[in-house]
Amino acid sequence: MRPKRIIKYTPLQVSWTDIVSDAAWHDRDEIEKADTAMIQTIGFFLQNKKKSLKLAHSVTDDGASDYTIIPWAVIKQIKELKHVSD
């Protein structure tokens, strides 16, 4: 699943499974039907760490960014997206 080599700031689409919870009371049938959520995150590759993948969503000229860290254990698929040209 892990890509061998990705260049920093390569745009990626990451499909991953997230936790679902609800603090409201539900009957047994509703709970048994509940499941985890499949999430699609698009971002720029920052780092491939041992336990996680780091993505930025916005990046400044000097490299400052927001970020999302996704554990490898929940990642189902990674697709490289095309770079946008000037």
C-alpha cells in the first residue's frame, strides 16, 4: 500500500477508514447497522513516516502549511493526482 517514493508536495487522494461514534441513544438494530466511514482526503504529500502519512492542504511560498496525519493502518488506497500548471 505504501508508495515507494513520492516527491514532496505531490497532490494525492487518500482513501481511508475513519471511526464513527454517536453519543445519542439508539436501539440495537440501528447500532448493528452502523459501520465505519470511508473518507477521501486530498492534499499535498509532506512526509512518509513509519506509522503515518502527512499531507498539507494549503502551502505558502515559504513552506508553512496546515496538515492532516493519517495512520497507515487505516489507509486503503492512494492515488497521485495531476499537478496544476500555471
